[in-house]
Amino acid sequence: MRKLILFTVFIFLSLCAANAKSVEFSAVSNLGLEVDKSVKYADKMTPSIKNLLDVVEQINNNQSEFTIFLGDNLKGPDKYNLVMFAKIIRKLKKPVYALVGDKDVSQTKNLDKKEYYRVLNIFSKNRIKDYPYAKKINGFVFVFIDGVNQFIPTQYGYYKEDQTALLDELLKKYKNYPVVLVGHYPIFNSDEIGENMLPNNIKPLQEVILRHNNVIVTIFGHHNIDDEYTKNGIYNIGVQSLEKSGEYKKIYIDYDEKTKNTFVKTRIYGVDN
């Protein structure tokens, strides 16, 4: 009888495990890395370099399955900054997904998105090459989107029609997966983020997301706001600026396939911890 009870419990737990998906990772925003070009080889320790080195060391020891950099990784569109950023994040033991932010690229300063990723992917293990980029991880699909205008800089971003159309295709393709949408800019407003702080022409993108009904979480940076809120049944996570706050987030997401319930837990890490 005892063996039968134990077997029944085992079957129940196995079924629960089969229905559950979970993932744990770190997210860093607005690093603002800057080298000191007044010294030879521009390899002098600066506050932003130290911050990133500390983050890399912590993440290598905190059991994150991968790391996302949410953009504004550089103080400005400068190849010295970019190469230093790339060489440091190469030290991360797990996969890296580095988005571009509005401060990272500029067509007029010879560092457009194509060149940014060419250089970044030479010197680092970054997985993103183009947008939107989709990656299956632990039964989830992470979709990385780009709202940065490299030709005409805008404070709050701009999603081109082709980005929205491609996202539409990806959400249709992965209709049976829980999707985590990752971008530099927020997609939905909150008490902290007014509608006037969202990207221009955000409505078509929002409509696509809500029509497919498989996006469970969005993650963003840009605003230096530690903000978490539910909007339209989607949990939204804003990650504060590492440059200004000295903090980043570790994020845990659990999804039950049977009940369609999502559980999210975040923890803030400080570079001085």
C-alpha cells in the first residue's frame, strides 16, 4: 500500500513537472560603458568598466542560465567603448544576448547597427545578429525586438512597420509557446511610465501582441526605472540603470502549461554587494 501511494505521488509530481516550464537569467540595463582614451590603449579602469567586471563576476556565480543586456550598453557610439564592452562580456560563462540602445549607435558617427553587431560579435559571444531575433529556451520563446532609430535619434524609440510585421509572423509561428518579449523600450504604460514615454507608433505593435495572446512577459530598460506591473494580462519588468543605480536584476519565470498561469520573481543585485 505504501509503495502504491509513493508511486501515485511520483506520477502526480511527474505530471506537474511536465506541465511546468521555468527559466532563470540576469538582465542588465543602461550600463553606459566608457573607456578613458587619454591613456595608451584606453585600458585604464573607469567606474563603468569596474561595474561591468563586478557584474560579470557575480553572474558567473549566481546560477543564471544566460544574461540579457537591454541596450545603452555604451556611454556613446564609440568603437573603443564597444570593443571594451565586448571583451568584458566575453568572460561570461553562459550565453549573452546584447540589445542595442539609442545611445549605442549613430549613422553619423560611423557606428550603425550593422557595424555595431559586426564588431560586438567578433569580440564577444553575443547571440543576436539581427532583429527581431527569436530563441527557444527551456520551453519558452524569447523574442528580441528593436525600436532604435539610428538615422533620426528619438528619445522614446520608433518601431518600423517591418519590425511589427516580422513580430506578427514570429508570434504566429510560436503560437503554442509562452513568449517573453525583450526590448530596449517599454511597450505598455504604467503608473511610472506614461503613454507619452512609450515609443512612437507603439499602437500597431501593441495590437499585434494582444491579438496573438501568447506573450506572457515583457522586459525593458531605457528609463532607469525599477518598475514591475501587469498590463493586459502581461507581466512587464523594467530594469533600472546600472550606471545610475549600481543595480541589475535576476529574473525567474515559471509557466504552467495546463493552467496558463505565470509566476515571476525578481531579485535586485548591486555591484557593491
